Amino acid sequence: MLDQRLLRENPEKIVTQLGRRGIIFDITGLQVIANQEKTLTSRRNLLQARANRIGKTVGSMMKKGFQFESSEIKDLRDQGNRLKIQIAILEEEEKIFTTYLRELLLSLPNLPADSCPDGKNELDNIECKQWGIPRNEDNLKNHWEIAEDLKLIDTERSARIAQSRFITLINQGARLERALINFMLDFHTKNGYSELLPPVLVNTTTLTSSGQLPKFAEESFRCINDDLWLIPSAEVPITSLHRDEVLLEENLPLKYVAYSPCFRREAGSYGRDTRGLIRLHQFDKIELYWFSHPDHSEEAHEQITSDAEGILQALELPYRVIELCTGDLGFSATKTYDLEVWLPGAKAYREISSSSVCGDFQARRSGIRMKSNKDTQLVHTLNASGLAVGRTMAALLEVGQKEDGSVELPDSLVPYFGSKKIEAT
């Protein structure tokens, strides 16, 4: 959520930065509401101060011997009661403006970092780095063909169980998924992350705190009879892990890694990636999350991205790093790198991790601060996929495919999977 002080003191910055995202925004109405709220707050505080002074005067007079029913005390009490009525009226008016202002601010995305490259869409993203040598032979299979041949997945029965875009992993497929989850968790915990296993059902406040609501309500699965939503990522519950807390500066950064199933409706993506493991309504993901000191969040962003890259390198999967332009940024992000893994069957790079720094945007929504000496300030939050498990499996199948139909796995995964090869059974 954007800082209200910025709205009052430098509204032009909001307009300019949203413009870099391609959002034309008339800030006048928002300013009027913010100024009206501030005026009401000032008036209420002034009346409250007067009421407090009257209360102190009454107490002082009674200590000097004035009777409670004396005309002097009664006159002051009457003044105090009239002030209480005025204060109550102002509080109700202020509450209306505060609620409306918060709703409007919650609908606005984060402002892009100054260093974020300008652009309209994904075509304007910038490639920063490539790692590994992509396979480019002809006639390589797509991962779903390999998975079906090796009987790793079942899509038809899954559609009967649920609907399209759900999948059942079978035998070696299920074992490979489990192996990848354990490998990624071990890799990151050895790098200093604390492991979490958070709830996958969260309340509206939690989903709002991370930035999913109100913007992405249509993308989320909701339990209609409860105030509960299925999470689109472990980023959501981890953001609220320290909601309304004051963290100690010396304990930062806090670095968490979490496995969770993720649930997304993928509204608006029909017709895209309808086969295989790329775009499912339910998928597994390992999430990396940092609560960082504001002065160190830029370095933290480079590190959390590097930590996600470490998985791809350990699994010997060629990839590239893309810096997103302003027009392609996610709602809560101020700067983002995407890691795109090479899929030789598709002869294309596909996103496998998104690494974002969100500044104080989520922390302001969540009330997460840090204490430094006698001062407190909002922390910065960062998140990255480390990695999306299904997409990692897809890449492993395509990169490791052999002419005999088997799939060769990288050495780092063998202790987890129990074999160097996946073969037909």
C-alpha cells in the first residue's frame, strides 16, 4: 500500500511512477479524500485536547474542595459532555473517509523502482544473463509426451476427479515430485533459510496484506461459507507471519523457505499451456521470503535471486535471467527478475521463478516494522520461487530425455530420487 504522506506531500511522484506502469491516474479525488480525512483528524484531536484539559481542571478543582454538584463543576462537565458528542460525530465521519481512502489505496499497485527499465509489456523486458548450454536438437519431445510415455502422469482421470488443468502424478512421477521438494528444501536450509510449513487456507486479511486482495479476487479459489481462501503461493501466509509485529533490527534479515501446494484459477489464460505441467490450477512450489532492513533490500534482492539460481545450476538446467520492465511488473513488486528455464522440446525459455523486492508496500499493509534504537520504521519484503516444482520437473524431463525413451537425472538429485534414470516400467 502506498504511503499517505507521499500522497499529501509529493502526489506528482505517484502520478509519474504509475504512468511508468502504463496507468493514467487522476489523483485529484484521492487528494481531496486524504485532505478531508486529515482535517477531520486535526479537528478531533483539537477537541480531544480541550476535553482532556477540562477533565484535568475538574480533577484539580475537586482536590481544592469544590463539590461535585457545584455550579462550577457542573458547568465544566456540561462543556465536556458537549465536546464528547462532537468528538463522536467527528470519529464517525473520519472513519468513513479513512475506510474509503484505504480501499482506494489498496487498489493501487506498488511504484516501480527508479532503476526498473521502462517498457509497455514483456517484449520490453531485458535479458541480464544466460547460464548453461541449451539443447537444440531436432525432434525432441515435449515433457508431457515423455511423462505419458513413462506413465508419470494421468490427466484424463484427474479431469474426472476435478476438472481440466489438474493432474495426478503416478509412481516415478510422484517420487520425482517428492524428491525435488526435499532437494530444494535441503538446499535452501543449508544456505541459512528457516523452514516453514504454513497453512494453505488463509483469511481475507492475510490475502489483503500480501497484495492479492482486492485486485486478484477473481484469480483465487474461495471457501464460500468461511472467511478462507486457498493460497496462490506461500508468499501470502509468510507475509502475515509477523503481521502487526515490531521486529528487532539486529534480527534482520529474516529468511524463510516454505513448501506449499498453490492454487490459481488462471482466469484469462484459457487456451495457453493446456497440456502438461506448466499452467495448472494446483501445483507445488518452494517459496523464498525475506524480511529485510530497508537499507539492505537491494543487496537482498540480488542474493535471493542468486539463491533461486542455485537450484537451477545444481540441477544442470540452462536458464536466463530477465529484468522485467515497468509495464510487466507484478502488483506488489517494485523490481523483479524472472528466471526462465530452457525447455528443449518446446525450443523456448519459460518462467520458473519470479524474484521480487516489494519495498515497504506489503509491510505497510501488514503493519510490520523494525525497531532501531528508539525509532521504528517499516521493513522491506522480498520473495522468490525457489522453485516451481512442476515446471522444474518439466525441464528435467525435456533436458534429460534419451533416444531410448528414458530420462537421465542430474547427479545432485540421485540421492533423493534413488536412481540416475527414469525408465519405462
